Amino acid sequence: RADVPAGSLSGGQKRKLCLAIAVLGGSRTLFLDEPTSGMDPHSRRAIWALLRQMRVGRTVVLTTHFLDEAEILSDRIAILSNGRLRCVGSPLFLKSHYGVGHTLTLTKSRPGARFDSSELLRLVRGHVPAAELAGQSVDALVLRLPGQDLSALQRAFAAIEQARDGLGVRDLGVACTTLEDVFLQINEKDIQRLKEIVSASDMARRDESPPSADGGSPTASLVPDASSEASAVASGAGGAQAVPPTPTRVAAGANIFRGLVVKRAITARRDVLTTCCSFCCPIWLVLFALLLLGLSTRLSDPGPALAFTPDVAFAASIGSHGFVTAEGVPILVPDKDAPLFADQLGAHGWAVEGGVPACSAGLAAGRNVSAYLRANPSCTRPAALAIAALQHPLLSPRIIARLPGFLKPFAAELLGSAALDSLLFAFFNSTSTHAMPTILNSAYDALLANATGGTARLSASAQALPYSKRQEATLSSIIAVFASIMILVPFAFVGALFVTPLLRERESGSKQMQFVSGVSGPAYWSASWAWDGLLFFGVLICTLGVFGIVDQAVPAAAQAFVGTTEAACATALALALFGFAAITLASAASFFFTSPSAGLIALIAFHFVTGFGLVIANFVLSFIENTEHVNEQLQPVYRLFPAFCLGDSFYKMASRQALASALGGADAMKSLYDLDQLGAPLVSLICEGVFFGAVTLLLQYNEATSVTQMQQCD
């Protein structure tokens, strides 16, 4: 029967097959549902002996309708009635608490002899008052003797022995309570109610039965028809079920495939945490990566102009000396010039003070103002302005007297006009980049306001220059690298999760049990790949949904991935092909690990290193002129790894727009499916998925061959 499908076996053979599968994996706990149902007595005894031998070191929970089987195999017995637990205990405990005492069986001396059951029952009740008739047949009588009074039983037996000839009794036998008696005692009320229901049903059936044609009682026809003959042939003499037809090879394979997929679905439902992580982790990290991409537009913005005002140029505190106060930034103007500049400087945010500067003009170049202020903390802080009359160093009366005659009038006029000018001394803190232009802006604005009567004012500000196209491309490339890595990380985790259920089945022996039960290698792996692909498809749909939501909320973030039909299809295709390669890679890796945790950690590390590490290496080497050519030569090596192909695909999509703008606008943008864009990574993922799938089948064949050879050697 080794080549017969399991569905074509008889009931007893199916039980034996199920029992063999249950004990094959070395499980410490066995659940058996009527393990000997449908077996002949010899096979039942053999199974009992096997279970008694194998129960050492195991916990066996079985259900049975054979009370002898329960008593022989069980240490503790639980009796159920109408779906409710009635009692639990050892066989001796149940007999002592629910027993009915003893059972007395009396046989007639000969079939035609006088056998007065009422007289016999009266005789026994004289010693055991609670005795009752349990059953009667043509040649035997069964009495139930409750209680545990052995002396009363002894007297009853002696009385029967003395009167056995007159009572027509040949032999008598006494038996203790059995588990069947216990079961009947517990279910006595239910059995009585069932008898009443059956009796009422029989009476109703007799009342509704039509009379026969001749007026007599209805009788069954003794002439069989074709349908009854067919039914008899199909059922057999003993009423056994008909053997189902042998399914075709395709139908059998489809049933196995469906069963394996359902098995994986049940496993995933039990491990809810892992299943939820495989969905939630990509969603949150992809959302974070897209928001990071949305920041790239803000980083390239030069920002608002910076006005040259004191509160902007000077910090609130430098060391122990504060600059910006409630009155503004202190600025020193000599007393004689204060009325001229006070109003205009105060409008800018300066706190105008009179007095003498911390150092005079003549000593400014030779004195360390910071050291002087540290030694004299009460002095004015180094944001000062001083106005002084100009005395031209090259023009003096003695020098003019020595000039030629035609130059003397001109020099005298120059000296007289220069005396009307003023010299501006500006002291500022050099640690503030915008301190000097702020002081000069305020001073010249004050001069202009005084000269025009306040009708004209002067303001100054600074603004960063916008990025060039190449700078924007570089910045976008850097952000695209980190965004692609952020998208790659959750999918590296998801790709590694597929190895966990495979290693759990391998560790528990479930995989071996399935192959012993007739599952072929291609059927097992095709079902596993189908379920993993269905699970990854759900992750893919959720991820694309996140892309679509972000595209509506922050278009700049997801524009590169789902902004156009081409980009959306390329994103979906890259993720789907990575799932194809990662699933087959996980199946091939399952042959090299024995622990699910070790396999999961190793595969996560593999995807992380080959994805994160190689994407960063590729980016850095491509930006260094001396290594750019070497990096181009290493591209085929990089693409041997699925994680790098996925990361490289997202990097190229994220930086595609910025690079095209730097190289010549939208007209320079290439198709996403060109080989130097996503074409090479996508083709690599297809080849890797096929290769890892073939490696998985070869490893499975090699494992099966090795097991067969070991069995032959044994």
C-alpha cells in the first residue's frame, strides 16, 4: 500500500498512518483522537503496546470510546457527557467513587431447567437489600449488588450455594465494577432520557405507518431492486464505506498545494506579531524617508534676507559680557556729537551713550581692546562709534609755506575744507561677522538722515546666493542616498523574515514529516513561495499606498517615485522584483541554519551590509575622481546582491530630476528603464530570483538524496 494515495486507504490504515506521522517528529506532546478506531482486535492490541512503549518521556492526550483502551493506556481518565466534563481521576479513583459494588452472574443448570428469577432475587435481597436485577437472558441472570459489605455478600453467596439445585443454578460468578459501569452510572439520566425519546419516536412511527394492501401490518419487500443491489455493492456486506476513486496526478498535486498554502496561512495567523511587523515597519520607515526627501527643497532655498540691525549682528551674550539688552546694543558717541546721531541711531536699535571710548584713536592699533575690557569690565563694550574732526597729516602751515607759489592757494583751500570733515571711528566685536557692516550702515543712515532732514534713509541687508544647478544636484544626491537607505532598511527586514517559518519547520521536524507524507520538493517550495509572495504583495500594496498619500500631502517628497505613471510603475516593479529575489534567497539560506533566530539575524545583516554598505560605497566612490573608473568596473559585482539593486533603484529615481536639471533640463532626462538607470538593477533582480530558486531545488534534492543513502546504509 506504499504507492496508494492516503485518501484511498481504509479507515484503520488511515489511523495507522496518522499515528505514524504524529510520533515521527519526536514530539513531547501527542494529541490522539480515537487512535484505534476502525482497527481489528489484533491491530488494536499492537497499537496499545506501541503507545505504552512510546509514552515514556511524553504526554499523550487521547480520546476514545473504548473504555478498556482508556483503562489500559491512561493514568488519568476524564469522562465527558453532553459536552461537559463529569469527572477526572485515575481508574481506581473512578471505580471507588462511582462504582456500583459487584455484579453477580448466575447461569442455569440446563436451558430447559426451572429458573425462578423472582425467587432468586428475593433470596439475595435477604442478605443484600439493595440488590437489583441488571439483566436476564435465556441461560443467565445478572444481579447488581451495591455496597462494599463483604460479610453480607458472603452470606448471600452461601445461601445461593445451599439452594442452587432447587433454584436451577449451575454456576455463579462475581465481578468488580468496570469503567463501563462507571460510565453508565454517570450517564444514567442521559441514557434514560434517550430511551424515552426513542420510545416516543417508535410510537409515533407506528401511528403514522400506512396499512398494507391486504389490511395487515406493513412489511418490508423481499424482492431487491436495482438501486438496492447497487447500494449493497457499494456499501459492502459489513456496511463499510466505498473506496473513493484515485485522484489524477494534477488533482492530487493541486490538493497538496492547497493544503500547504493553508498550513502557512495558519502559521502566519498564529504568529501575529511577526506578520504585523512585516506590514508596519515598511510603512513607517518609508513615510520617514519620503518626509526626508521633502526637506531637500527647503535645503536648497537661500532663505530670507538678513537685515543689518544690532539685535541681529550682536549676540545676546559673549562670555560674561552681554550685548543685546532691553534698551538695545550700547554704542558710544562723543557728547558733542550725540545730538546729531542719537535719534537716528536709536531708531536702528542702538543704546546711545556719551563719554570716552575704551581706547583713543591713536592707540587703537596698538592696544588689545579685549584684554583692556576684561581688565576694566565697567568700560563701554566694544560696539562703539566716535566722530572726530579731521586734521590732514600731510597739510600744515609750515608745509604749505614750502610749496611753490602756484600751489599755495590750492593747498590752503584744501586744508580749510578738510577741517570741516569728520573722521568716523567704529569699534566692533570681530567675533560677530555682521558687526562692522551693521555699525557702518547705522552711521551712514544717520548722516543721510541729518543731511536730508529725515526724508531719505539708508538700509542694508545680506542674503545668501542661490545654489547653482550642480550644487543642487549634489545636495539632492546626498539626500537621495539617505532616502534610498531609509526605504531599503525595512525591506531588508521584510526580506529576511521569510526565512523564519522555513527554519521553524526544519527545527521542529515538520518539514521532514511533510516530505515523508508524500509532499514533493517542488510542491513544498512552490506553495511556500506562493504564500510568501502573497504576503509580500500585501506589503507592496501598503507601501504604494503610503507613496500615494504622501504624494497628495507633500508632492515634492514622492514626486520622484509616483509623480508620473512611469515612475509609479518603476517603483512597484523594483519592489516586486526585490521580493521575488529575497523570497528565493531566504529559501536557499534556510538550508544553512538550524535556528530561526540565527537565520533571521544573519539574513538581516546580509541585506543590511550588501544594501546600506554597498550603496554608500557606490555613492562615495562615484564622487571621487580617482575612484570613479574603478567604481564603474565594480557595478556588476554590486548587482549580485538584491538589496543593493533595490537601494540603487531608489537612489536613481530620487536623484534623477536634480541630475537632469544640472545636465541640461528636462530634455536631458532619460527613460527609467534604460540600462544605466533602472534597467540593469531590474534585470539583475530577475536573474537572482531565478538563480536562488534553482539553488533551493538543487539543495532540496541533495538533502533528500543524502537522507535516502543514509537509510540504505542503516
